Amino acid sequence: MNSIQELFQKKDKNLLSIYFTSGYPKLDDTARIIQKLSKSTVDFIEVGLPYSDPLADGPTIQDSSQKALENGINLDVIFQQLMPLKETNKTPLVLMGYLNQLLKYGEEKFCQKVVDCGIDTLIIPDLPMVEFENHYQELFDNYGLTNVFLITPHTSEDRIRKIDSYSKAFIYVVASASITGAKGAISNNQISYFERIKSMNLKSRLIVGFGISDKSTFNTACNYANGAIIGSAFIKDLGINGVDRIDDFIQPIIS
């Protein structure tokens, strides 16, 4: 059983996950951010691996990634920052990055480093299903890692059910067919999409992301899923108010 499955055994509703970009705002902020989020009772934390050519990220996360790269962040530094937290951090961590990062770093080396950091869950948005089935499923299984797949309003029912059969953590429900970033209130079309996914009675837990930015959008998403992820709004706040004010951002959402 992975850390996310264990989390769901303890709590099954209204889970809040926060995404942040490693190495932003400052190179050495990664551990501090995780510690602050954990104290703020966030349920699980999505650690972003900055990448120069992201496919799913909007302007806010792209800008934070660029600044992190300029700060000198890379995978080796990230793993060095995460390693000491293994003994003290009790909040599950999920790594989110892109397939090319894994390939360039070396598949086996990457997986071993992730495990060494006490992490067992990955989100790789651009990992093709066929590549997962033919290669990465076995590789990840060998290291005790699980991959989280994303679905969008355009994902077919057949693909959703296939993803459901492979999922060992949760299904990432992308709230709209767009890049990340706050977009205001959740629309009726989005609610119809959430209702459609919920009505499929999938075995996997559902976590909504993309466009979740405050208490209102978080609560709405949680009406149709087990929880939601806030990314761009948190990173924007982090850039303005800094690491020491993280709790001021979190508490209004969960109170």
C-alpha cells in the first residue's frame, strides 16, 4: 500500500493538496515550504520538478519554474533537498514532472532517488499510456512506485476506465481542457463534467486540479471528488508574501 492509499484510509473527503515549484522563490525554500505546508495540515503535497518546456503549466507555474532554474535548481539538488525530510515529514509527497526529465536523468537512477527520498507516487502528465503499458508499469512496480494519470473533459470513457484499472493512488481530474491557472468560479459545464465522472462509479479516488484557487472552488470540487489541488494561486501568493505567510493562505481554505 502506498502513502496516498494509506492517507485515503484515514481521510476520504475534502482532501487539500498544494502544488509548489521546487527551488522557488529561492533555491533553498523547498524543505521550508514542505514543513510549513505540513504544519498547516495540508493532506498531501505535490512537489513540482521545474522544466524548461512544460506542456500543462500556465504562465504562473511556467514563470516560477524559470526562476527556479535560474536559481540553480536541478534534479540532483531537489533530491538532496528532499532526502533529509524522509525521517521527519509525515505528509505524503507526490513528484510531478515530465518524461524527458526522467529519460535524461536515467530511468533507474531517477526511480531509485525517488525511493531514497521516501516518495512512492509520481505524476508524469506526458507519459503515453502505451509507453506505460509496455515499459514503465513494470519499471515503477519494481521500485514500488505508482503513476497518477490525468483525465480531461475530452477523455473517452474507455480510456477513463482503463486509467481506473491501473490507478493505485488517485485519478487526477483536470477541471478544464486548458493549462493550469486560476479561472474564477467553476462553470456549469465543468460541474456537468464532474457529475459525469462521478456517475461512472470508478474504483479510484478522484482529485480535481487546474483552476482550483480558493475556498469556493475547492468546496465545489470536493462536492464531486475526494479532494482538490491548488497550484497557481498558491505559487502566486508565495511570490508575493513569501514562505513565512503560507499558513495565511491555507487556513481560509480549510476553515
